[in-house]
Amino acid sequence: MKPFTSTISFAEARRLVLDAATPLARTETVALTDADHRVAAIDVIVSDDIPPFDRAAMDGYAVRSRDTTGAGPDDPVTLQCIEYVYTGATSSMAVGRGQCIEIATGAPLPEGADAVVMVEETTRDAAHVLIRKPASPGQHIGRRGGDLPRGQVAVRAGQTLGPGQIGALAACGVTRLDVYARPSVALFSTGNEIVEPGRPLDRGQIYDINRFTLASLVHRHGGVATAMPVTADTIDHVTAALESARSHDVIVCSGGSSVGDRDLVVEALRERGEIVFHGVSVKPGKPTALGRIGGTPVLAMPGNPTSCLSNGYLLLVPFLRRLARLPPWEPRAIDLPLARRIASAADRHQFFTVRVADGRVEPAFTGSSHITSMADADGYIEIPAGTPSIDAGSIVRVTLFA
Amino acid sequence: MKPFTSTISFAEARRLVLDAATPLARTETVALTDADHRVAAIDVIVSDDIPPFDRAAMDGYAVRSRDTTGAGPDDPVTLQCIEYVYTGATSSMAVGRGQCIEIATGAPLPEGADAVVMVEETTRDAAHVLIRKPASPGQHIGRRGGDLPRGQVAVRAGQTLGPGQIGALAACGVTRLDVYARPSVALFSTGNEIVEPGRPLDRGQIYDINRFTLASLVHRHGGVATAMPVTADTIDHVTAALESARSHDVIVCSGGSSVGDRDLVVEALRERGEIVFHGVSVKPGKPTALGRIGGTPVLAMPGNPTSCLSNGYLLLVPFLRRLARLPPWEPRAIDLPLARRIASAADRHQFFTVRVADGRVEPAFTGSSHITSMADADGYIEIPAGTPSIDAGSIVRVTLFA
């Protein structure tokens, strides 16, 4: 068994992980209905003014504003109403002197009119309309191109799409658009003891956890996870698994990166590819490695489920988001007092899971081999290396999982 | 044209919307790989201890702790190593007096042993191991059931599942589980001027925006959106559209809820169902109605895209999350100074979109008919009714869209 000869700092590991993440250049075309959370790959230019015509911004009457001069609540101006323009229709007539056209919100402004008077400022008397407030030129008109003028960029390349941007694209009549591809992530767990859920356990065996937790995280952060079979603890099996996953954008495996003499991922990477680092001064998650095989980055995670998932949050998420061209993750965080003193691993950066109850922060971490350290937690606090303990009552920043 | 006779306050509208949201009782079975963001419908009880055996928490040697009494760096205890237990294997021998068994992290503890000594605290000499630190009983052993003991609840009914909970379920060997169904949301836009993207526009027409923005929001908050065709401005068409959508859990339409004499959704609801409210003292989004048709809630949104989407955030999201049994949405928010004075509609609760630039908050809202009021915004501030303006430099809370 070979103990770690050295570890690198968490900050250094994070930097090297980000350095290894080349934003994908690959694009694909998706339907607008599938574009939420995707990243636009090209500037989408507005091809026609939106709206394509001047239109009423209120229900009321299209008027020549100069005809309404001097109108007052008790001293109305009377105009002749010559037509009704529905939304979606167009007027067949122009508004002449002393005339008006009744108009619905969104209907095209008739020729001759330069203002709309709200229905609330009028009284109707058969074919006549009493205008009780003077209209200023342009009043209650939505101008052609006032939302998105022709030639403007509706959505920029690199912009992450959400409901508002999807709305702007719909306004432009866009039905499909080019977005950056989602990173393809191959996931596999190594270990003779690891069994796929659904099969019975033999003595000494446990179910695979990491490919499920990591797959959720991958999907949450813009990737597409492909689960590969559990890999047995032989150098040949591990090497074959790595080689078979090389077509993916990144390989994330777990187990096999500790210090025992059967820790084979690092060995396989040394033989067939390269190691960027092995061993990070973080708790949990020290036996984590970054390497490459045939140019494909490999993130080798610890087998312990909480170690694996915590490095998923700390290292895989930033890596993946850079690959996907998504902005850095900024989860919701709250500052609250610690209910009890926490003794820390002072020499390592610590990811310490917690629960929030009654406005106070309770430890949830019970061990890196316990998935309940994650499952029973609301979030985590990060304790920098060099902090031996945090006293009860100290205000800590909790990064929330949801 | 009939102006609103009255509006209700935003707080009252929100209360009535939440009152109308009955959490779904319908459940469905999903694969564990599809369970992220879903809500468990039953308590999942741990059927067998996890881990199912006592196991080594470190790479090292399984020992009888009493055999290591008095061991020190320069005064080691020598034990005979009789076997190696790999992870996933089981030992064929028991540890007797003066003996030890080499063991990998995660391997079952051999009979006779009551502690594990880390490899770092030993020296190997062929078949002998020099133990350089005394072991305390139970040291570096992960106890059977120490993570999830048999009979414990791994995931509670009503709990929202994320990576950690999915990990706990995987640990239990769960491959499928019962979750609450996602609310089915029928979406349609009304208006003779509204055209499906992909078709050419005639004069006076614009593209449908709202069903795309609302669909994104629905998917983000646990629902399944079904888009129905754009509905023409006749009472028969609108009534038929509402009737045809009654099998969904909620109908969300837009347009047709203003005060013009062609605003038909409210009229159709009055004739065939009921109206809970019509008109909310919120800006934008005043012409919003809540009703029912045959027991199915109907949220009738304004046609203006920013009004529709802002009420999507303010009213539809809380409604939908209650239906889906998801916890209330708590988006990320930041407190920053306002770059310029904002004059508000003092009589209405206001949803005012903003951009964040250089640590200051800039207005993004340019009009409720402009989708760019949303597309070019980073988030929004809420201005309560009764606040006529907010001065430049005031600290405002920005709720971020992402």
C-alpha cells in the first residue's frame, strides 16, 4: 500500500479542474420548447420589427390628438366613431378630422390617428364619443419595433436561456435554434463490492450509490449522464472501462482512487494517459484525482458516497458548467448561528453538511461513508484549512442544496 | 366595454390562488434515475441494515485491539498477517491472538477482530506487521447499520428528492419508487392576432409568446405543460377550449381577461363555471382572473407578455408548487442600491424587472407589452402598494431569475 506522497490544496485542485474544462464548441439545433436552460450558440437577430405595426396599448378610441384639445370632464369634445378595429384586424378607414375609431388593445393604429384615448376617459353616445381628457400625440400607442427593432440582437451567443429569453425568441417567430451541446458524462463505479441496485447482495457487497448521486448532479448542471457498468477491481477491467468511455466529454469514476494496492484508476491513468493531480487537501474527498486518457478528462472520485458527492459539488459542478458554458453556480446561501461547536480537520478544506432547524445550524455530517451525511442535510458549510474549530453561536454561511 | 368594477389586493389574490391549489393525490412509479426533483409519495423503509456488515473504514490491518496494547513508534507490537481481505470478499479465517488480517477499506471485518489499524501506523516485514500505535476497540470500523439501520425511514413521504436522497435510495437497492404525479397544465393563448411561430404573419398579427414563457416556468416548477392551439376570439371557441382542457389539473390561458367587449375567458367562465376573482391590484398584470370550470382551476392571465409572465412568477409558481407538493420557491435574492429613482404605480403592488450591473440595480421594465422587459432583466424587485417611488441609492432586494 502506498500512502499519498503529497496532496495539493483545494484551491489548487479547483484551479486545475477548471483549467481542464474546455467549453464545448459542439452545437445542436433544438426546438424552442426544449431550449430552457440551454446556451445560445449564435446571436439571434430580429428579422422584422416587433411589434410589426403601431398598435393601441389600451382599449379605447384612436384619435387625432389635435381634435381633443381643450377636452375636460365637464367640457367634452365630441367625435364621430366611424369603425371598430378588433385585435388581429385592420381598419379599412382613416381617422379624419372630428372622427375616431374604436380600438382594442393590440389592434393596429388606423391611418390618420396619432393617439389613443382610454375608454375610461370617454362616454359613448351611439355613433358619438365624448372625449373628456385631451390626448397628447403618441399617447397609448405601442410603436412598431418598440419591443425588438429589426436588426437588434434578441439573444446573444453564450446567453443562457430562461423564460424571458424564450419569450423574446417566440416573439421573433423562432421555432428552432442552435445551442451548445450538453457535455456528455460517462459515469462508472469501480469495486468488486459494488452491485447494481435490483440485484441481490452477496456477503461483503453493497449497492452502487455514486452513479446515481452523480447523475442527478450532472443533469442539474447541464450535462447528460451515461451510466456504464460497475467495473471490477482489476487493472484490465478499469483500463477497458476508461478506454471505452473516451468518446464522452468527461469520464467521472468513483472508487479506486485511494491508497490501497487495488486502487486502479490512477494506475490505469498513469499507464494509458496522464495524471494531473492525485490527492486533494479536502475533507471528505482527499483521494480524488484528475487525469486524462486520450485527451478526455477523467475525474476519479473517492468511493465513499459522501466524499464522492461532496467533490461532485466542489469540483465536478464548476468543471461541468464551464464545459456547458453555463455561468458559475451561485446557490442560495444563508448566514445563521451554529448550534454546536464543530471540530474541524484543520489541515484540510472541509465540506461539512448541516441541517437548518429553528434558525440554527446543526451538524448533519456523520462520516464520509454515510450517504445520510448528505441525504439528511439541507446544505453545507465550507471550513477553510487552518480553522481547527468553529464555536457554537458563530455565524456560518450555509450553502443550500435546494 | 366594461371597466373593472373592482380589483382585489395582490395579497388577497395570492391567498385565493393558494386556496384553489389542492395538492395532487395522484402518484406514479418512476425509475430512481428519473426521481430527481420529484416528491416521494410513500415512506421508504430500510429493509436491511446499511452497510449490511461491519467493515473497515480504512486500508490497514484488522486486529484484536488488546493485542496492540503498549505499541509505540519505536516500540512496535509485531503481529502475524494471515490473510488479505479485499473489498467485496470475505475472510476465510478468524483473527486469533497475535494475528492480524490485511484489509481494504469497505471489506467486511473478519471474525475475531475488533479494530482496524491504519496502514500509515504500521510497517510490513514479509508475513509480519509492526503495529506502531495501540488500537482502541471499534477503531476505524464502520458498523453494520451505521448509515441506515433496518426499519429506519430512508426517505419520507412528501420529501423532495435530490442527489443526497437519491443516494440513500440507491444504498437501499431501490430501483423504482412511488412519487406524486406532476401537475398537468393546459396552456393556451386567445386572440385573433396571435399566430403560432413558424407561420407567416398577416397584417395586425403577432406571434404567440405566452405559451412558451409559461411552459418554461411550468417545467421549472414541477409541472408538465401541454400546449393547446391558439384560440380565436369567439365565446364558442374559448368555451370549447376550456371544456377540452378540463382533464388537466389546471388550465392557464392568456389574453381575453381584460375589459374589452371581446374578452371572453371571463365571460366563458361565468357561463360555464365560476369566477373566484377578476382584477388584481398588481402592476403589470391587473387583468388576471381565477376561476373554475367543472372543478378544474383556471388561471386567466393578461395577454401582454410581461404581465403574463410576471403573474406567472407571482401567482402560477406558488399555485403549481402547492399542487406538486414542492416546497415554496425561494429564489436567490440580493440586496443592492438602486442606480436611479423609480416612480411606481402607488396604488398597486408592482413587479418591476431590473438588471444588475456594477453592483447597482438598473430598471429593465419598459412596458408590459414588451417581452424585453423580461428578456433583458436579471430579476425583479417587488414594490408594495402605497410606495409612490424609490429613490436612487435606496437598497432594494432583487429576486434573481437564475
